[in-house]
Amino acid sequence: MTARIIAIANQKGGVGKTTTAVNLAAALAATPQRVLLVDLDPQGNATMGSGVDKRELRASTTDVLLEEIHARDAIVKTPEGHDLLPGNIDLTAAEIELMDEEGREQRLKRALDPLRDQYDFILIDCPPALSLLTLNALTAADSVLVPMQCEYYALEGLTALLETIEALKRRLNPALEVEGVLRTMFDVRNNLANAVSAELTAHFGERVFRTVVPRNVRLAEAPSHGQSIIAYDRASRGGVAYLGLAGEVLRRHRERLARDARPAGAPTETIAT
């Protein structure tokens, strides 16, 4: 079985992309699944949050995109059991260097394809922009997981992202689909958040994950210790939420595999987690 590649993307910053990438990687690794986390954000926060110092990398995603080394030679082990293709500020220079290259949107796909047999899931943490780096992630991915806050401008931003995904499907990656929309930094006491959440569910239905990630102090503290919430405080509300998200991602993946394996015309069966 080959890995499912999931890009975690939203062009809006501060919505919990990196938090989701790091914690979902750790939660899936705890199940246990074979997981590779790819840090494609020049900020390198997913690298630091995984317990790896972005300032002391011997090789990074930049070297891989520039095709100076094979991806497997840049991968490092994290303390929490998943592998990491680390990133740092050098990704900004790599993006500029790739601008005039032919097939520039395909670089990450070419790098990850040989690794698919070694993992169950490959998660890509994207930068907060629809940049060349994000296009590389969306071209390489099977699906997109969209973290979003339930606030006034969120639905408009989500619509723009979905339009970009549709355009990219026509041009570069016809098989790309939406893995799901994840509500993050959620405060149940906020009437607007509840209203936007209801609108999201009404509009996108089953594409909205049941898991809701709350605002949680322990979740905010974990990155400063170079840990995921799973290692830092698994029993916290944030920890429980990301373990729940991992369960949902796994259930959807198993149902998808079961559908693909079923002969045409066979009855549908739902797989319980």
C-alpha cells in the first residue's frame, strides 16, 4: 500500500496549519502509522515543533526541491516516532531559483513519489500563501486538508482556496480532492464561531471533520518545548482533539481503500474505527 499524501493548506495565516501538521503527524504515528512530515514553509515552524533545530540542518527541503540530493537523504527522525523532511528560511531562495525552471510545480512530486511505499501517510505543511511552494504541495498531494477559524472572512477565503484547487486539478493534478475542512481555535462561547460552523457544515456536509480543535493553552505551549501536544499533554483538550482527528483521517482512508478494492456493483459497507 502506498502513502496517502495530504497537503495542509490555507492561504490565510494564523489558522493552525502548522499546529495541525505537527500534531496530526504525531497522533497518526502514535496509532501507529508510518508518517513523514514535510516542512514546506520557510518559517520552519513544523521543523522546530517536531523537536528539530532548523538552524542546524545538514540538508533540507530546499536541497530536495533544487534536486541537489534525494529526499531520503534529507529525512531526519523525530523524537515522537515520525520522520521529518525539515525546512527553513532557505526555502524562500529555493522558490526564487525555481521560478524560471521548466516543470517547477512538479519538483516535490518527483521527490516524494519514490518514498510512497515507505509510509502510510505523508503530510505537507504549506506556507500561508498560494505560492510556488504551495503549488508544489498541491501537485504532489492526493488531497488537501484545510484548517480554518470560524470567523467572518473565513468562508470567503475557503471559497478562494477551493477555486484554486479546481483550477489546479484541471492543469496539474486531476486526482486532487478535498480531504476535509478542520475547524480550529474554536470557542463555543462565541456566537459568530457557532454561526460560521453551522454554515460550514450546511454548505460542505461530510467534508467538514467532526473533530473541532478548541482554543487551548496547552496546545499553544507545546511548540515552545519542541513537542507536539501528544507528547506534551496528551490528555488536554487539544491532545484529545488531534487524536480524534487522526481517528477520522484513518477511518476515511480505510473506507476509501475498501471502496477502491470492492468489485463494481458490490454493496457499500461502512468501516467502523
